[in-house]
Amino acid sequence: MASIDKILIKVLSARADNNIDFNDFRKFILHFEFKERIKGSHHIYTRPGIKEIINIQPLGNLSKAYQVKQVRNLFLKYNLITNNG
């Protein structure tokens, strides 16, 4: 697994959205204190103070590019990255 810093760089760069390991992406979201619930292939994340729900599914062993973009935009909207969780 990649380190949180490496995953953060990949997510923020927006150049590798279709090449982020799904388990690394899960690790990244969990690092920011989201709670995970799994229902079939859906991994659902919630966090107090965040209205939106994160819902991701794997595409093989990779994350779906549009879901990486959604998570990036959510993290930027709530300023989660600069606050480090």
C-alpha cells in the first residue's frame, strides 16, 4: 500500500484519477476520519459535519476516475486536506 502522502499527491494532481488503487483510495478516505460501511460492492463513507455521502465501488483493483474526482472536490469543498482530517 502507498503512503497517505503519495495517495494525497495522486488525488490532488487530478492526473492519475483512473490509476489509483482501490484499497489505497479506501485507506486515504479512512485517514480523514470517515466511517466506512460496506454493502455489496459499495463502500459508503460518512463523517459528522459533512452533509454528502461518499459512495465508491472498485473497477477491478482500481478506483473509478469519476469517483476520485468527486472525493477530491468534496475534500476541497470542506477544506479537509489542509486541516489534515
